[in-house]
Amino acid sequence: MSGHEFQSFFPDSGEVDMSDPSTSIDETTIAELRALAARYPQPRSALLPMLHLVQSVDGRVSPAGIEICAEILGITPAQVSGVATFYTMYRRRPGGKHHVGVCTTALCAVMGGDALLDQVSHKLGIGPDETTPDGKFSLERIECNAACDFAPVMTVNWEFMDNMTPQKAEKLLDDLAADREVTSTRGATITSWREAERVLAGYSDGRADEGPSAGEASLLGKQLADENGWSAPKGEQA
Amino acid sequence: MSVIAKAGQDVAAVDTITVTIDGIEVAVPKGTLAIRAAELVGIAIPRFCDHPLLDPVGACRQCMVEVPDAGNGRGFPKPQASCTLEVANGMQIKTQHTSAIAAKAQTGMLELLLINHPLDCPICDKGGECPLQNQALSNGAGESRYQGVKRTYPKPVPISAQILLDRERCVLCARCTRFSEQISGDPLIALVERGALQQVGKYADDPYDSYFSGNVVQICPVGALTSTSYRFNSRPYDLVSTEVTCEHCAAGCTLRSDQRHGVVRRRLAAINPAVNEEWNCDKGRFAFVSGRGEDRLTTPLVRRDGELKPASWAEAIDAAVTGLKVAGDKVGVLTGGRLVVEDAYGYAKFARTVLGTNNIDFRSRPIGAGEAAFLAERVAGRTLNDAVTYADLETAGTVVLVGLEAEEEAPLVFLRLRKAVRKKGLAVKVIAARLSNGSSKLNAELISTVPGDEAAALRGLELPAGAVIVVGERAALAAGALTAAAEVADAAGARLAWIPRRAGDRGAIEAGCLPNLLPGGRTVADAAARVDVAGAWEVESLPTAEGLEAPAMLAAAVDGQLNALVVAGLEPVDFADAAAVRAGLDQVGFLVSLESRASEVTERADVVFPVALIEERSGTFWNWEHRPGAVGQVIRGTGAPMTDLRVLAALADGLGTPLGIRTTAQAAAELAELGGYQPAAPAKAAKASTRKAAAKPAAKAAGSDGEQLVKLSTWRQLIDGGRGQDGESAMAATAKPTVARISPALAERLGAADGQLVTISAAAGWYTMPVAISADMVDGTVWLPTNSAGTGLGELGVVFGDEVALSLGGEE
Amino acid sequence: MTDLLTPVLSANWGTERSWTLDGYRASGGYTAIEKALKLTPDEVTTLVKDAGLRGRGGAGFPTGMKWSFVPKDNPNPKYLVVNADESEPGTCKDMPLLLASPHTLVEGMIIASYAIGCHTAFVYIRGEVLHVHRRMQAAVAEAYAAGLLGKSILGSGYDLDIIVHAGAGAYICGEETALLDSLEGHRGQPRLRPPFPAVAGLYASPTVINNVESIASVPAIVGNGVAWFSSMGTEKSKGMTLYSLSGHVRRPGQFEAPLGITLRQLLDLSGGIRTGHQLKFWTPGGSSTPILTAEHLDVPLDYEGMAGVGSMLGTKALQIFDETTSVVRTTLRWVEFYKHESCGKCTPCREGNWWLVQILKRFEAGEAEEGDIEKLLDVADNIGGKSFCALADGAVACVTSAVRHFRSEFEAGYHTPAWELFPYGRSALFAVADKSGAHA
């Protein structure tokens, strides 16, 4: 940060993008939305998962998605809009097939995250919250993603990309651009942002068994304990 | 020093605890918030989000106080928001007056509220009455330490045709969103975005069209919400305020009417805890310009050679006196429902003592058989002490609504019911053809009823003790419904309330503007009552025969039984059969009209007297509870025309029987002296209504061309084609659309899809409008608004409960 | 004397298919539940209370006591909500736990739900961790299939449903009442207390909200007993816990140790500060806990130890920064985080963080003026302790502790940009042109 830029004028805030009314929500989606609402003791609890599902279908929180959620839950579209604009994972406009996140909260930023964001931004030719013209990538400057022992951290479609370096970032983007198989360091094979959103809505993609049990840093303490013969005291269970 | 707070209206014992605020001890009910307790000892803690009628939110953090002892010997380590802090026994509270910590917290908060606030006070509507401005002046720093950039947005954003939003000015107190969600139940605005970008928003093309939207302008503690009609209109300190009672319905809201240079600029809800608390509806707030049109009558008119010509007052009075002398006692008096009680009393006395007739009726609307008797037995002569009140509704436990669509017809009754539903577990049952949006917001149980079957529905009720049955004026149109309501209430030990629609209706009954009623609930049939009133009026006797009801008067005018009509403000379309009204007005021998604006009556009249607008005079409206509400004179010295009472007094003088009263104050005093009256024997039933059932739509045979014969359900929508709303276009733009509602089953039989045009026809005519298929509509029934744009049911000659023909298609 | 490291929760991490039911059972999983279901619910609560388990999400409230606050006579359903919204900067313990061993949480939830009489429990997981959702969803599905969830668990007659719920990007939802609003489908803004969630929480019903690690600790406590658990840790901070080391250390990672270990001991384990550098400042438990310096290396990392030096144990997320790091820059970035994550409900947090960021930017750019430190502290004082929830207090803690320990660096902000005093590239783990760290 140069210390100078500070956004203070917000011409487009307050609403989802109403200029594009398109939707791919069909009867199947509506049935799935209703099923989500039925999972909870009170239907409105399903709103966050429902909006994830809307994103998986429409690539964003679409006007139609808002209205359908409102109707299913018996609340006003304004109330849904209030929720949809509160949470950062809900997009107002279509993003890329792959949604790339670079963590620039203090620790990651200091350890190289700022430089990675510059690099990724330069390579993709877009700034944060923008999408490449080919619809392949969108970029987000993300806040702390609970992977600090793997800093600096990036994400693709909310999969961990740990211990990033400029070289790894370069290859990651090249591979994704070329549709080569990319695997998360602590997750599954990268699919797409929309497929990720469907999992977050609660619809499994069957990939839970992919990836390791834990990353190297997660295992460090356990490994040192094993090496040193340290353990918790013996309890009744043992 | 010690102060004992009043425990409010509840006399029931409450747990009282003692707290000390800035060294002053005060006893308050348990559960009292610190900010309220401070108010009781005269300490004003600054605040923005706090509002006594909204749920506490603690958002603005302006009202911080120090609590060195929470009542348990320990203090809070941090300052506390006094708007969310319930006091505890023995609690010590130090406000900005005695605590440096509280004072700094408040000053600091004010600074934070101001860093992003624009410095546009000189052009802001709120400037001069702005809590933020006031507190910045009284508690704020002289200079800003903020060197950053202020947050800006495009502005203003219309959140409805009537309400505009300046997001930059907003302090995010959430009063408006809490009002819309909690009080009126219209969460069409919500907080959107988050953090520093949080703002009030609506959804796309779903505007904040709430009947109560104007309240958010009033409770906004800054100038973020303004109204289209008042924006940039006046400075608050240039306005002269007068307290009035709203003239639009029988709710009886106390309003503050603000004028400048002899023109009313705006109206606000005044504080009247017993009635409207601190709210009002948009009609009461915004619809006050109807008297400013070119149709305003400014001089008397007399018909000469078939044409109405301006005349002097003396000429007009002479002409009217001459005409009325010829008519003798064959005169009818139609007063309408818009008169203050003093004027209504003037007409009642004028009819009896000057004209010598009981032909007087205020009901410029469909009338039901037995209604007048019901009004005499169950409504008239009650006082506030023995009538159902707002407070009674709030504590009823169960309220049944029959023939009343509260949100549309008595909006503040609706708000009170909603409050009781939210706060006191009130159960509402609605006997109606559909579950309206308003009923949904009351969580009401719909007793789905085909219009006309209300009596059976009532008799099927099982009511818990303490319940209240509320009947609207439309209930009179369902055979036996009023009787059933009274009997069911009596049997269940429930209470009964009648809520009319117009502001003057309740007073008109007390004043004696019914053919069977004298003032104070005395019946015409009661000889002792007649003697009583005659004595008070210093006349030998009063006419003994009950008079004609309004439709009968109009019919009698056609067939020559009546020679003259004296008519105050009314519209033919409001009657069951507009054509019959016009025929009566056309064919009566002599027609005197007292009006403030040209109307269908004035254009037919022989003599027209221009009378004052409500803002140009004083008076009293008695609301549905029988509670008097003063109407202050807002505009003075504008050469205002006379009151109805003044004109009647002049006519009486000319007719040789002085009225004895000519000022509002005199009329009020005389009516008060006359007082109520307990009849010696039960009143006899008044004669049945003379309204004939509307002719069957016989033009086409039922079933032909897919036509369906259905029952008509209807009510007036709050914002509609009523003339009192003329000239207020922004409010009109927030009105509900005109649609015909039918059940899915009826739609299927009709072959109609949502939004398609349907035609509703009766003998006197037809209307075409889009159809709305509503799952909650009872089958075999069509619902139409009574008097919305493009529909005046009086023109069709049909009323609630009549049969109409419904067919697909038509031309708008 | 216990060992330096005591892996319990992390003991099965990295084992063969540790995330599956079979993998978990292979390391002794789902045995505590059998023991628990033979006890009465009150006995389970008492056991957890007696063990001295304190909340691992930051506040350190005794877990068993929280459970005991659930009113028995309340006719409404009781709910357990597990807070898996791990978002506090520096905090990275719950996500690896859920990735490696989601069944530990499921077993803990069953026991906790049983103890409080809950039949529907929720895991609220932040949305941005896709694979954690997969593992948790799969674990719950497996548990249903194995009769560990659903009707009459293991034939006990006790029923429990678990719903795995995804957040959607909001740090504030880690605040328990904001989490409840979010879980009810609202904007995640904190609620007024009272009423407290234990009395009127989710759906206005009695609700217990616990951190992942707290609930995951329950099976071990039930399985091994009160004495076992309290043999670890200190007098008032009992048991083992996950310490997360990140930043300028040679080997960052998770270290499960008895409460009361010191940073010096943890640094030894992780190989110390990266080669050629020295410790400058650190957070004991996420960015909301006031920063400490090398003089605090030997203070026990427990609730009392950290409080004693003006900080808090928090989430035990130790973020380590070496001497290349600009305190001004780091503080700014933390406060930017709080500005971004402020829910907007209350004035001091919404407006205060907006202002603090702008002031700190002037310091970073060397454009601050004489008196700006006092202004910064005064504005911070006007925010701290005045806001609706603790979020803004976290922001203020960064600022005040940074000025307290490194005032001269802020004074330098009156004339010299932070990136000149501390070329940013030098803090990165890889070669970066110094000027690009301050990307414009």
C-alpha cells in the first residue's frame, strides 16, 4: 500500500446488479432450494446455503435468485438483499471460472502476500474484484483464511494453496489457464468456483477423500513429539 | 431528592426498584432502561438510535453512561449504553453531567458520527430540528480533527415515490428499518452492505410503499430521509405549529400541522400515547392539499336561469331561506361523515328545530338493514369510560375483526393490534373473504367467509373471556351480522366495538345525525328523550316520527315526497347506488349545498355556501373510541369562509327559528351540557333500511360466455380515489394497484390467468381490470377495491355482499 | 511433570485416512461416546466442569459452566452450535483439526449435545475453506450411516441430528451472537445481551455455542477422566491445547502442549526465528490480543500469564515478526482487516476503523504530523470499550499495544515512510524488490 489510495466514493453500492436479469435457475434448482429450507428447524436459516446454491447456478447472486429465495422463505427481497450484500463470498457480478484469492492480511502481506497480489494482478491483467475478459479468472484480495502456518497463502475456488512463492503462483496460473490438472496442497483437484459453491450449499461432490490428512506444518508438533517420545499422560481410556 | 415515577397507565402493582442517577434517587418499575429512568429525573442523555416505541438496539452508542455500581457493589469496567441497560436495584449511574468518562465517551461518539457526515445543514430539511445538529452544537467539539475524506454516495435515492434517502447523512441508527419491520411490518427497506458501507436500502423495483412510510422521515434523527412533498419546502424554525386531529378516518390521530405564510407545509404525528402513540399513516401525513385546487369554492353561488352564479352571502342566504320556506318540513338533511361534531350537532338541531324533521343521515355510504337500530343500541351514548379503547384492544387477548380491514380503514387501529400481537400475544381472527397483507401482518387467523355469511361465521366462534369483537361499518351489509356480533359478544362476555371509517362518523351519531337518534344517544322513539331535548333546545316539541334514511330521502326527493335537500360534503360514488343519488339531487325541488370544493352536489345545487377547510377552523372529532380530539385552527386571517354551523345559524335566523348557536365553542358547550342519556326502556328497533338489494346483473344469463356469478367482497384502500387525497401525487404513486382478486378455483372456471383483464358487471355498469389470483381468496367471490383509481363501486350500484357477474376479457 | 508436547487432538493427524470413520476408530475414536451415554447428562456436564476445560475460542470461559447455564425447565428445544468460523488473523488450528479428524468434533458434539439435552446441533464453518466442508459433510454422513447420529444413537434412545452449515465470508460471525443471527439467515450482526444465548439463543431457545477445539477436547476428557486432563496445564488453565506458530520462524506449525508453555519453548521447537533475524514482536492469540515483545518470551502462555502482561491468551495463535517488519505497516494491515470486517452496526467500530485506517496510512507514508500519535491514541480510546461487541476492541488493542511498545516507529512516521525505514521486501520469505512491497 502506498498509503495514499483510500476509496471514499461508492457509486454502485447498496444493491446487487439489476442490469443483468438472466438466470439459469430452473425447477430442479428451485426444488433443491426448497430442500435446503426444509433441512432447518426454521427455513430462513437456509438462506446462506441457498445463496451459495444460487451462485453455483447463476455464477452470482442474481436478481432472480434473490426473488426466489425471498418467495421460498416468505421474506422480502430487500431482506435477502441485505443478507446477500453483507457477506463477502456473494458476488454481485459473474466471476471467473476460477476464483483466485491472495491473502493480504497482516502476516501474509508481510511475508510476501503483497508481492504475490501484485504479481497475480499483473499476470492476469486485472485488479482485485475484477474478472479477466475471457471469464477464466477473477481475483480477490482475501482476508485471513486460517492457514497462517502456511503463509503466504493463496486460494483457488476456496481451496488452500499453501506456502506460495512467485514461482508457484506463476505455475499455478499457467496450469489453470491451460486447463491442466491442479491439486490443492490440502484439498482436492481444482474444479471450478461454481462447483465449489455447490458443495458449500451442502451438495457433496464426492471429493472428501482427496488430498492429505494434514499439511506438513499441521503435523510438526506431532512429529516432534514422536521424535522426542513426548506424549500426553496415560488416561483411563488407555 | 427523591422522585417516584408514575407506573404508566397500568395501575396493577409492579415491582419497583430504586436507582441513583447523578446523585438523584428514583424509584422505577423493574425492567426500566437507564435512559428512561434518567428522563424521569429530568436528565437528558443524548441519543440517536433509541426510540421508546422501538426495540432497543444499542447501535449508535451515543448514550454512554458510567455505572460505578451495578447494584451489587461492583461497577461496570466500561461505560454502558444507557438505552440497552436495564437498571437494577441500588444501581448508581453517572451521566455526562457527573462523569468525565461518560462525557468523553459521548463527545468521542459524536465526533465519530460527524466524521462522515456532510456539512450541508444549511440546505438540509432537518436543519433546525436535527438531533445531530443540536448535539453537535451543545456537546460537540468546535473544530474537527478529521483530516480524512468523507464517505460519499450518489444522492438522493428515492426509496419510494414519497421517501428519499441521502445515504451520506445517515447515522445508521436503524430507526427506519426497525420501524418498518417491527411497527408496520413492511420490511421493504433493510440495512444492506456492511461495515463503513452499511446503508439503508430497498430492493430494485420493490419500493418502500408502506402506508406508514412517512413515519420514518419523522423519526430519522438526521436528514437522511426526507419526503418528496416537503423536501426543500421550509425551515423548521419558520413554521408555526398547531395541534389537530386527523380528518381522514375514525382513528383519531393527533397531528401537528405546520404552516408558513398561511399555507400548511407539512403534517407530523403528534404524541398521543392513548391513541396514535407517536405514529400516523401516510394519508394523514401527506394528504392535506386537496383544498388548494381550482375547484375551491370562494363565494356563495345561487342558481339563476338555470346557471350557478356568484352571489353575495346575503343574496345566497335569502335564496336558501326562500327555497326552504317553500319546502316546509318536507326536507332531508345529508351531512356526510366529514363534519366536526360541532357542525354535525348544528345540522342535527337545525333539522329538528328549524326544519321540523328527523330526516337526517350522516351515512354517505351503503347502509345495512337494522344498522341504525344497532348504532342506537350498541354504539350511541357510550362514553370513553364504557367504550372499548385502544388500550383495551392491546390487552384483549383475542380480537375478532368483522367487516373491517384495519390497515386500510383504520390504520392506527392496525398498528395497535400489531403491537399487541408482537408484544402481548394478542390473537387476531378475521372474518373476511381473504387474508389481506394487513391481516397477515397481524398473524391473523382467517375465518374464510363468503360475503353475506358473516353472521354464521360469528356464531361459529368460540371466544375466550376478555375478547373484543370489532365490527366495521361494512358488517351492516351482511344480513344479521351486527345482531350476531352483539349476541355472540354478550353470550361470551366479550366486548363489542364499532369502528366506522370516517372521522366525523362517531361524532355524527352522538350529535344526532341519524333519523332515529337525537343527541347523546337518545332515541327519537323515546318520548321522554324528546321532551328532554326539546327542553334543552327551548322548543315546544320535536318531530315524533323517525326520519328517512339517506337512500330513502334521495328516493323521496325523486318522487316528490321531499321538496328540498340540505347537503354537506359527500360524493355520490360513495353511496350504494351513485345513480340514485344523482337522481335525487337532480330531481329534488330545492337543493342547498354546503361545501368547500366544487362537487357533483354543488353543480346540481340551487344555492351553494362555501365553507371552511378543516385547516381554517377549529372543532372536535370524536374517534371510534368516543374520544374527543381537538382540531386547532391552523390558518388564520386568510379571509376564510364560514363554518357549516355559521351558515346554518344564518339560515335559521332567516327561517325565523334561531339556532341558538353560531360558534364552534357554543355548539361544543351546548352538546356537552346536553350530555348523554339513559333511555327508560330498551329502544325499539328502527325501521329497516330502505335500500333495495341491487338488481341482479340480468344482462346476460349466468354461465353464458364463461361468465361467473359471484359475490362481491370489497373494502376501501387507504390510498385511493377519495377526494381528500387530491393533489398529493407522490403519495398517490404509492397506492396499491387496482386489481380484482379471485380464488384459484374461480380463476380456473373462468379460464383466467394472473394479470389478465376481467370484467365485473352489474346492472348499472361494468369495470374492467387485471385479475390477481390469490390462494387465500374464498371461492365464489371477487374482491375489488371500493373506490380506487378506476373503480367507484357506487357507479355499479353494488355493495359488499351483492352478486356481480365476472367474465374474462374486456377493455380497460 | 508432563511432557513438553502432549498431542491428544492432533495425535491421529496424518494417520491413514484419519478423516474417515474407520481411520478415526483405528485411533480409538468413538469410545468416549459409549462411556458418556452410560452417564446421565448432568454427570457429563459435571465431568467437563470438574476437568476445568476453558473455551478455546478466545474468551476462555469454562465450558462445563456454559453447559450448566442451559435452563432445564425451558420448554423450547436446546441447541448446540459449534463455532467453526475460524477467522481471527493468525488463527489456524480448527481448520487443520477438521481436515484431519472431523470425527473428533462429531464425537464431541454428540457428547456435548447429550449433556445439554440437545437434539439438533449445528457446525457453522466459515465458507472459504472448501475442503473442510467436504470432510465435515462426509464425516457427518458416515456417522449417520453408522448409527452414531440420527435416532437412538447406539441404541441409547438418544436422538441427535447434526447440520453442517456454511458461512459466507464475515469475520464477525465468529462472535457468538452474530453467528446466531447469521445461522438464522440474517446479516451477521451481534445481538444484545441479555438475553444470553444459554437462555435465548438460536430461535430464541437455549443454546450453547462452543469453539471447535473446545468440543473436540470433550471426548478425550470423557474418555480419560478429570484427573488426566487437569494433570496437564496450570492451576487455572488446565489441559492441553493447540498453539499455532506462524510468521518469521524457521518451522511454523501446530504444537499441542499443556497450557502454560512459553514462547521461548515453542520457538526452540520450531527452530527459532528465521536464520539471521531476531524476534521483534508477536501476538499471543490472534491480532486482537495486544502485541508483545522479546521481553515476554518466558511468560506462560496461559490465561493468567497473558493477562498479567497486558495481553490475552486468545486463540493461542502466535504470529511472530522479526526485526525487518514495520510495526506501523503491520498495525495498519490489521486495522484494515477490522475495517473490512466491521459489521457496521455500531458507530465506534464502523466509523472509528474507517478513521484509524486513514490516520495509520499517514503514518505509513511518513505524512503524519506532530500530535498525530496523541490523536491516534485518543481516537482509539474513543472506540475501545464503547462498541457493541469486542471486534473494535481488537482493532484498538493492535494500535495501543503497538504504540506502547514501538512509539519511536510511529514518531518516525512524522517524516519517513515505513517502507523506507523497513524495506518491505526484506520481510518476505522470497526475494521481492523492496519498493514493490509497498504496492501502489
